[in-house]
Amino acid sequence: MTQPCTLCVTENRAIDGFDLITILGLMKEYNLPEIWRRYLAKDSQDHTVSLYVRAQHYFLELHVQKMQRIILSEKFNTNPFFMQQVIQRIIASHDHDLIMGKIRNQGIDTCDNPISLSCSLGNTIIDLIVNKNDPFPEPIEKPCGKTHIEMLEKRPLDIYDLSSMLYLCQQNLTEAIFRRYLDDFGTATEERTPAGVKISIRIGDYDVCSEFHLMSTSEELIVRPPGNVAASTMHQVLQRMNFRHSPSLILKELHEVGLTINPEELEREFTLRRYINNTSLTLSFRRA
């Protein structure tokens, strides 16, 4: 019988898409010890992690294996960041042709089913295998807004977009945020800088409003409680909400970095803010 991983025991839950995204995030940081600590069974001496997750229309496998030496192979066709993007699109139920189009645009040669992505970092190999359900349903047209990304990809905004906005904010790619998420009524011009971007979507049991705007650097800034929050913490909170993890696990993400959100606020509403350079990002959460 396979022993449960350490994290399943400590968090009292089954493996889900949150863990696939988290492992790839740790791989981007080259934090292998944390992967082994969380996802190996207790007292395991093996350095191989295999996770299996069922999404709405797919079955995903993620395998991480430490080798004795560096392996060079033509099969290594991508990187952890792109794998993370593909998983997030799958979890968000984006159209299969859209997912495959993004993969093909990267010059990656993979089958339509299964999708196979691989990469290596040093002597550690990561394999992502995605199988479509059979039969695969016909795509359903969903109403969407008039932002550039919605019109381009023909889908409504979802958690994938909030994750993208956090990444772009973290990388100081302000222009990309405005380019993707302004609607037709807020299009930037050479004469006018856009005031900001506002997105409201449902994530798990929460209504989430994201507001991004430029701010003056010549005035004193007073950061209201709970303080200036890292984009990575916001991302973890959003992902746990999306997979409907228990309130205690959401609070754990906040308390581990010293944010004083209490259980009552989590049950009603609270706000997280990120200030970086001349930009402000605010996420407001209201329990539905």
C-alpha cells in the first residue's frame, strides 16, 4: 500500500491541482528540499514524486524525479513556468484548442492527446502528462466582456487572469496589464494614461475584486492593515480558495507571513494590498 505524502497528513486533504501548481512554483525557485519535505511519504529515502489529479475534462499526471547525474534529452521541450500556465488553463476549463494553440506557439511538438511536456533542471526531471476524457465534450460558448484578452481568446476572465496579473505586477510589466485587461471604454492612448484596471470574478466561495492602478511616488504612502502583501502570498490564497481548501489552510498562508487576518474576517470580507514601484494592486474578498 502506498503511504500518503506528508502534506496530505498535515493538511488533512487529498492531492489536487493546487499541489501541481505549487510544485512547479517550487521548481522555479530551485527549492527541491521543500518538494521532498511536503510530497514524499514520511521517512521515504526515494527522490521521486508522482501526483495524479482529475480535472473537469482531463486527467493530469506530474512526475518529479531526481537522477544521479544530469540528463540531456530532446524530450525536454519546456520549463516549469509554462507547465504551470498549461495546468492553470486546464483547471480553469479553457477551450482545448486554445490550450493547444498556446503550446504550439511555443514550438512544442506534442500529441493532442495525451499532452506531454517535460523539462529538466540540473539533475531533476519533470514530466507532465495530460489525458483528455473520452468522449470529450463540445466547447460551450460563454458570455465574456470586452477586454483585449477576452475578445482574443473568446472566454470570460477567471482565476488564470488574476494569476497572470499578479505575475505581471511582480515583474513590473505594467503596460502588459493595461494592454490585456482594459476594456474598449478604457483603452490607453498616447495622450492619456489609463486610470486603472478593475476585474471582478467568482473564485471558489468568494467574490474577488482586483484593482490595479498607477500611483504617485511624490506623496507619503500609508499602508493600511494587514500591510504590504507579496504577490506570491496573494497567489497562494487565490489558489487555495479556487480548490476550496479549508479556512484554516487559507489562514495559514496569511499567518505564516505575519498577516493579521482573523477567522471572522475570512468568513465575511477582507482586503490584501500590494504596492510596488509606482503601482498599486488591491484584492478584495467577500464570502458569497
